[in-house]
Amino acid sequence: MCIMKIMAPLNPDHSIPDLIRAGADGFYLGYISKDWLDTYGNGFFINRRGNILKANFLDDTIQSAIDCCHSLDARVYCTFNNHQYTESELDLIFQSIVFLYEKHIDGIIASDINVLSFCKQLGIRTILSTCATNYNHYSCEFYKLFGV
């Protein structure tokens, strides 16, 4: 018997209980720190979640989303799944990952090797983003090295 898990996208205006009643048992979301907004503004994507302010959680909203998911026995993952980042972007992303880890995020969805490696060092569960290329067993073995 196959058991399907449904991971749904979560935006700040979504109702987590309604999505769970509809069948979701896990969520992925985007998070934008104040430091990212101060440095890059609202037009430079940290993930592939579209409009930054409408599709992502901010410093003042992320904890309540994580807590709500956990109170309903749902897992919640944060996406940092652009194909690549600059060194200065990675510094802010690493700070965000530590912040989310302290907020008890269940894991990170990523495609950038630097992000995957950083999460492995911290012991954070990672899921390989569909934005990463994974064509055969060789690439599966490669990503396995990063704890995916």
C-alpha cells in the first residue's frame, strides 16, 4: 500500500487549518528577513516564491506559522531554492537558516550546493528542490553527499 503525503505551498494569507482539512499534511513556505529586505528590497528574489511580500513570511509572522503547523501535527519547510546565490546573499541566507532552525522549522528545501552543505553542517533536514537537476543515479549519489 502506498501512502501519499501532500505538501502544500503556504502564504501568509492562507488558512493552515483549512488546508489541513483539505488534505495537506505538510507545508513549504518562503521567509524574507528584515536584513534581506534592507539590502535587496522587494524586487530581488531569495526563492522562487514570486512576489516577495505577498508570497513570503517576514520576521514578525514566521513564528506563528511554524507554531500553527506544529500544533496541527504538520511539518513545515522553508524554501531557499534559487539555482545560485552570490557570497553576500549566502551570508544573509545562512543567518536566516540559523534563525529558522531556532524557530523549530522542520527543514529546508534547496537546490544550491552551498545551502545544502550549510544545512548538513547544522544537522537540518534538507529536501532537494525540484529546481535542482537530478537526472540519474549518479546525481542522486552526488546530492546524497549533502544529506539530501
